[in-house]
Amino acid sequence: MTEDVYYVGVDVGTASVRAALVTRYGDLKTTAQEPISIWEPHADHYVQSSHDIWDKCCLVVKEVTRGINRSQVRGIGFDATCSLVVLDRSFQSVAVNKDGEDERNVVMWMDHRAAEQAARITRAGHRVLSRVGGVMSPEMQPPKLLWLKENLRESCWNKAAHFFDLPDFLSWKATGSLSRSLCTLVCKWTYCPPEGWDVSFWTSIGLKDLTENNFSKIGSETCSPGSPLGDGLTQKAAADLGLDPGTAVGASLIDAHAGGLGVIGADVKGFQLPCEGQPITSRMAMICGTSSCHMAISEQPLFVPGVWGPCLSAMVPHLWLNEGGQSATGRLIDHMVTGHAAYTQLQKKAQQRCPAGGDSMYSYLNSHLSGLAASSAVDLLGSSLHVWPDFHGNRSPLADPTLKGMVVGLSLSQSLDDLAVLYLCTIQALALGTRHILEAMTEAGHDIKTIFLCGGLGKNALFVQVHANATGLPVVLPDQTEAVLVGAAVLGACASGDHGTIQVKHSQRMNDPPLRPWVAIAKDGQILCCHCTCMAGLGETCSHSSENCSIKAFHMKCLGIRVPQRWFCPNCKKLEVKQKKLFLLRFFPGIYYRKNMDATSLLKWYNWVG
């Protein structure tokens, strides 16, 4: 019997590290989780330790691989928050706070200390801002780097030799490779392929020293997510993780992008959703945890004011990504609930109902709201209380990190009922924020018909339902609830060589080979022949029952286009194709392109000449 093979996905979130052992079919076998430390030395300063994070990565990987042979793990992939890691020339930690504690060498993604530097970069109006919604966010890396230079020149800046995005740090720690993922560099560092780094930008903001030695401090080499790095796990990393040296390691993703990769290509045929039979660009991936990310993709670059992007191949290869978001989502809900006078009462009630704990508080609140509503709609309970949710600024689409939150309609009452209604109104405010982002994307040219939601808040039924109500769109939840971990594991599977692409395919089974469809089209737009390697029996297989051997079925799920001409078997269609100027088109596997596109439009769109 053939031994089972597995892939490991590691997800470093804001407050914890998780890992999953994933089968070749994309199913989770085991998961593990460990908390990581967060320090807040000053207001709006949030720091972590890369040593602590790596140690917890090792613990969870050892836990999920317990009981299997090391040789069964074919690859590993990492995703993480877009936090900034600082190391010196010897790859040792450099403190990023005025307290000077070297172990605390990570500026977290939600750290807003660089708000003034971000505003200054925005006022300068450099052309790179067009790819971040026109406004530089303090959550991106250039303002954080500038803050370190201006405020910690001696203790940090002059010592630093390597600045990593956290996902790239993990890849380096595992393999020793300094190559950076295009996902991190394009989305958070202003890198723009194929041109690369813009020297004029870094010079204009006062960071010309980062351009030295071909930008060696922030990344001279780049690669696509899922690309195999180095020679796989180093001897030391393998010992730390409990895996074999040489185990394949895929270039990393930002955590939200891993979640988007894990859900956006889901097969939803038969559910009568508005995205069925439509391009994949009709879907938006929404990853909801401590914060929320709204990931929309397009065939052509779309510039959305206040929304990050467009970024090419940052999540789905060859497609452009726009990333909206909310800086505090789960964190805001926790803040509102735990800060209320009735919180202690809520804890006791929830503990009585569910002694095991878990998400019992929010399950209790959801149930309590249903009881308050009785026969009316739960949504109406919040009609006299209003929340503005930007307690940690507005990431999208207002792109104003200085905004503050607000609650209007409070009374002197501090009962459990009041807490439940405040909880509801907070979720409603967040959902309306999502609607605001969707409206901005739609105005810029996106046509989103369905939301694919994952992350911790996807387990909260009220959160999901309120978002469906507020946006007027169906919300799809993945069958695999840990979509982010599956996305990370896909990176390891791709790097292993077992699966040659991280392209969205016709199914989510990781062992299905990528499709290799093609079509030959004459210069006048006439389709001459086609072929597909799918298992539908529609490729070059035919009955040869007539002279033209027309194949009436159509590969919508493989090619994603619909043309009026019939598709012919190239084995028996009698055409002098060699005498014609041909366009040989290879399609990106399983990505749904434009429906009802005729052959002439297809040629114009691709603009590829064979």
C-alpha cells in the first residue's frame, strides 16, 4: 500500500501560531495552536519577538506531525501577518522600541506609531501611491522604516542589516534563503514587477540608504508564492521543527492572502449562487479575525481610492488584487464586550450554559439576542443605538488612520440586554463598513456577486448573517473551516513538486493535476481545434461518427469562455491549419474568464500570437 503523504501549513496570526497537517486531498488531519506574546510599550506601539514566534512555530509543527513518519511530510508553507522584523548583520534581533530589549524586534502590523511618517509620504504624492489607494497607511512598511530611522537611529537603524516582512522571515528561518515573496513586497513595500524597486520613491522619503547594494537590506531577490526556496529545510530548521532536512518549503504569503487562496476558488456548483458560471473575478474573499481583509481580483488593474492595490499575482497568479480592510474587527468586538459593565455577568451566564468555554460568550449573546427579538427581526434591536467602528482608524475606503470610534444612543442602563444590543450594533457597524468597501470597489469597476468568508469570525453565525443582510450578497463559508491553514499548506504542496501550480483549479482536491486546455484560432477568429486534459471525456476523445466530429459539450469550468462555434476534435477535423496564421492560447488552469466571450474578443484580450 502506498504511504500517505502530507503537507504542513503554518499560520502566524496576531495573537497565536497555528499549524495543520493537510492530506493530498486538501483535508485537515490535525491542527495545533500556541499563543504568542504581544507588548504595548507605548500607545499605538505593538511589538513581538521573532524568537518567540519561531519557537511556537516549532511547537505546533511537532504537535501536528506526531504519530507519522517524517518522510511522509512532503512540503511546508508559512503565512503570517505583515509585521516588520529587524535583524543585524549576524541575523540577531535588534530592538524596535526605546526600551532597548533586543528580543522585541518585531513591529506589528497594527502598530500605528508611524502615522505622522505615513501622512508625510502621502503628502509627497509619489507615483507609487497609486498602487496603495492614493494614501500611505502606517500599517505598511515604508513609514515604519522611516520611523525607526528618525527615532531609533543609534539603537536600531545603524545596527540593522535585514528588514523582513514576517512571512519572509519565517521562510528565511526555515531555509536560509533571502528571497522575498512577491506577495509581501508588492502589497506592503511598494515593489512593482517587472520594474522592481522604485529608487526615486525611497530617495524622496529619506530612505536612500536602503537602495544600496541592490536593496540588499529589504530584498534583492524575489519569487512567486509557492516557489521552492533554497534546498528546503536546513539541518537546524529541520531539527527545530521535527522534520527531515531538505523538506520542501514554499515561498510565503501574508495570512489574509493565504485565506483568500484557500477559499476563492471553491466549487459551488449546484447552489444557485450568482457567481456560478461567472468569472472568478465575481467573487470577493473576506478574511475575518482580529482585523478583516476584503480581497477582490480582476483581469485588468483597477484603481480604487482608499483601497490597496492593484497588485499583480499577489494572491492568484496573473490576476490583479485589490485589498480593502478594517484594522479592528474581532478586536473591536472583544473591546466592546469586555469593556461593558455587564461583562462579568455575561461570563457567568455563558459558563453555566457551556462549561467547556470556547466561543461560549458569543454563542450566548447570539441566543440572548434571539430571545430579545422574539418574533421580530434581530436586526431591528439596534435601531436606537449606533456605532462608528473606526476605533483604530479607517483602513478602507476612507484611508484615515486618525479616525476614532463612536457610540451614539447610550442610556444609563448597563444591563446584560444593553451589552447584547451593543454587541449587535458593533457587528452591524462592521458589516456596513464592508458594504462601504464593496461600493468603492464596484464604482471602480469590480462586479462582485458573492462573498467567500473565512477566519475566526466565520464561526459566528450572527456575524455572517449580518454581513449578508448589510451587503445584500450571499456569503459562502468553506467546508474546511481553517481555510488559511489550507492556503499555507498549498504553498508547501506546490514547492514539493507534487503539484505544479497554486492556480485555482476545477476542484479543491490538491492531487488533481492542473488542467492544460488550449485552443487554436485562425487570425480571422475561426476556432480550428481545441483540447483539454480534464476528465470529462471531452478533449480529443470523440465518436468519429461524422465528418466534422463536432463536440457539442463545452469546457466552461476548464476554459471559462463560451463561443458560438462548435469545438472539434483535432484528430479528425479536416483543416489545413498549417496554411493559416494561428493563435495558440494556453489558459490559466481553472480560472473562470469572461462568459460569452466570442473568439475575436478573446484574441484581442489575450493579445498573444503563436
